[in-house]
Amino acid sequence: MKAATPVNGSDTFPNTTTDVCTLIETLAVQEIRNVKSANRIDDGLYYYDLTDSDGVVIEQAVINKATKRVFDKTKCDMSPLDPSLAVRYFNNFETRQYKVTVRRDDIRKIIANKGVGVEDVVAEILDTLTQGRDSDDFKSSRSLIMNTEGLTDYRYTLAGVPANMEGVLYAIRDMYETLRDENSGYNLTMYETATPEKDIRIAISSKLMNLLDVTTLANIFNLSKVELMGKLVVIPVSDLTRANWYKVVVYDRMAFNRARRINDITFDECASGRYVNYFLTVEDAFFYSPLFKVVELDVSAAATAKYNSIITGLQVEPQDNNL
């Protein structure tokens, strides 16, 4: 059985490539960015809609900037100098299916409200298919942003962790500037890269967001609250344990990706049983691209201190609301 492609992609792929640039020739998507100097979770991921594509491979590449050479007006250098590229391939698509059965005869028996028809109830039943899909999409998106291993731990850049909430605000600003500024060491390429500001996202866990002063946060970025919310990706964590409550991830939107190849509803009708089975089939991929900059920071120390200063009493794990 063939092993699945790792979530952070592969730097080799067994297909025909061009002779010079070593980029794969037949693709579902090819995403290339050159190096430039200078609130829903879905909105925080870069999305590839491949429902009309026959390809199964996504290629991302970063082209390094040209470097200066010694100018000699007495010579004509005719030798080629091809660009330096860092390439990653992704094809970790997985297929999942959701099923629900509709029994119109039984629905007719239970309808008491004359303002509600059979098809209204059927629509609600079919909606459970997309609700199941969207719930799984949310969990996969959250895990991709908050739990991907191997991201750059910003503690080592700060040489420590924030001691209080003022320190958290400073760290978020510093992380943002690290993405925006031209530097190396925060992605796989080792090229000096600067993320365009329009592509920078700030993921903050919802529990941490509750402790932050949004006005102060907007002010340190010289943004209005509306402009700030366009960059923030607030990650709901109320269903998770305290170990996941207080985290910040600042990233290039191209680093966290989702792609979808199949998303359709089909049905099988059982005439003898007078029921219809509906199936929602989805084939998609969630993947982290290490070609683009990401930094993360756990600020539990400062957030816990702030929490304890405003909430007193028992410090226990939250109850399981599903019990």
C-alpha cells in the first residue's frame, strides 16, 4: 500500500519535470511566488477549489531573488544562470462520506404543524450531511493551524516567553514584523523573504482573545478594529483542555492550505422499503507548506497569571458538556 504524502508536502514527485526549472509538468495547481523585498477558520486557510480539475497534485514554489555580480564591460558572459527554486508537492487527498436516510412515509406521520411540509423536514435531514462535513472541516482546519509540528517556536527569537499581557501584545507585534520584514530562517527555503502584509494572518485562541484588549491590540498595529479583525483568525478552543487555551500563530496565508476535489450528493432509492439513502462524498486535503513563514508562541504563563488575577476560586478542568 502506497504511503500517503506527508502533510507538509514532498520535495520530489515521480512525474515528468522540465529540464531547467525541475517543476512538474502536469498539475492540478501550480502556485509560484517570487521573493519580494520589503473570522472564520476557513478564511485563515488558502483554498484551492479543484472540483473541475482532473489533476491530483498541487505544486508550490518559491523563486529566490537574483544576486549581484561583478560587472565587467570587457566581457560578454553567454552562460545560462537558471533561477534558484524551492519546491513542494502535495497530494494527500482523503475521501470521506456522510450518509442519511429519508423516509417520507414516516415523516408524514409525525408532522403536526400545518405550516411545515414533508420537503421542509427532508431539507433539514439533508442539511445534517453538510453539517457533518463542516464540523470535520473546522476540526481539521483548527488542528492544521494550532497543532502542526515543526513550526518555528518564537520563544527562541524572544529568548523567553511573555511575563504578562503587555508582553503578549509586544510578542504578537514582534511576530507580525518578523513575517513582514525580509529575513531568513523562518521557512524551509532559507531564502531571505518578506511576506506581503495582505497575506499575513494572526491566529489567536478564543480563550486568549478574551483576555486581550482589542483596542490596544489594534493600536499597536495602527489599525482600526475593523481592519484588525480582517487579519485576526480567532480559533475556538472552548471544547479543548487548558493545555490548548493560550496560543498565537502568525503566518503567511499560503502556509496553511486546503484543497477540495469532490463535493457532491448522490442517492440510492430503495423502492421496496420506500426510503432513500443520500450520500455526501468529499475528497479534500489539508496541508502545511513549509515554503512560507510561520511562527508560533505559547503564552500560557502570562495568560494564566492574568486569568488568575480576575477569576478566583477552584482551578479545575472544565466539565465535559457532552455528559
